[in-house]
Amino acid sequence: MTDVHLPGKERDGGLRIIRKLAPFLWPPGMQWVRRRVVLALLALLLSKVVAVGTPFLYKAAVDVLAGEDVDPVWALGIGAVGITVAYGMARLLMVGFQQLRDVLFAAVGQRALRQIALETFNHVHALSLRYHITRKTGGLSRIIERGVKGVEFLLRFLLFSIAPLVAELVMIAAVLAVVFDIWYLATVAVTIFLYVWFTFRVTEWRVKIRREMNEQDTDANQKAIDSLLNFETVKYFGAEEREASRYDGAMERYV
């Protein structure tokens, strides 16, 4: 595998994007946004707690059906059917809390998307006349569309992926250390580390390829839109075949 490390400038650019988007999760003076973020995090935490505790209900149900002794008194009281129903309810609660999280965060994400779109629109209007004379409308529209639609994903990633994943791993590690032993926990930890390392390397490799594909897609879209916007000029000079050839070349590089 070739070297897949991103240049330092690109890494700094990614951190700069995160720092720019983070204030949208906790904007000053907008209490309704903060309340929704807190409630969404609470729903996420509850779903993680239920997810960690659900396997114990499944274990208790299997033990009862197998005729083995079950330590918890409540498990003996409700029986195998009751434990199975409790397991199903726990799974339902886990999914329900996740859906509640999405409902609470939807307005926050859409607000951030609107604000970013407005800032981008104002920025484009603030560009120089020389830039707009080049008529890169097609490429610019695709870049704006791709960037704005990625805002909500980045916000969800910042809020729901990093810290909650670490918290869930810590809870699972505590359960494994108590229920099993330290060697079992060490084996799982090494496996997770290798998985994260491999995923990180492959993702960086894929990002490089995806970036090249995005550039070619932008170029193809730019040629198509700009050609249609200048339809009269293309017709006047009879350049239909030339424009088609340029567009086909861009699409060939994309695929």
C-alpha cells in the first residue's frame, strides 16, 4: 500500500472546519438550540445504557430456558417469557431513544444547514467580478451543493459519534472486566485497536480517491452547465461536437 498520510495542511484544514462548525451546536443566545442538543445527548446516553444492559436480559432468558440457576431474584419471578418480553422491550427502547435523538436534532441540523448556505451565498456574491466572468457556474454550483449537504453529517458526527462512542466503549470495557477477566478485556481492546487502525488507514486511502472523483465530477458538471448557459455561442460557432467531446473526456476521467 502506498503512503496514504494526508498532508499537514489538509489535516489542519479539517480541524479548521470542525472548529468553524462546532459553534453551530452551541450558539450564543439561542436557548432552544442548546436545549435540543442537551436533550438529544440525553436520549443518546439512554440508548447507549440500554444497549449495554440488553445482553444481560438475553443471557437471563437463555439461562432460564436451559434450566440453569439464575442469580437475580427478579429473573426467577418473571420467568423465561417475561425476560424475553423485557429483552424485546429493551431493544425497542434502544431504537426509540435513537429515533428521539434524531427528531430532537433535526431542527438544529437544518438551522445550521441554512446558516451555512446563507454564508456561502453571501461569500459567492462577495467574490470579484473577474472570478464571475470566468463563468465557472457549473463547478461552483456542484461544490456548494456538496458542501452544504455535508454540514448536517459533520454536525451529527461531532455530536453523536466521537464522545458517545468512547463512552460506550468505556461502559463495555467495565462490563467485560467485571463479568469476565482482564485478559478477555485485553483481547477485545487489542482487536478494537487493530480494527480502528486498519479502518483509519483504509479511509485515508479512500478519501484520496474520492477527492479525485469529486474533482472530476465537478469538472464534468462545470462543462455541462457552462455549455448550456452559453448555448447561443455554441450554436453560433457550431461547436456542439467539441463541447460533447470535452464533456465526454471529463466523464471518462470520472469513471
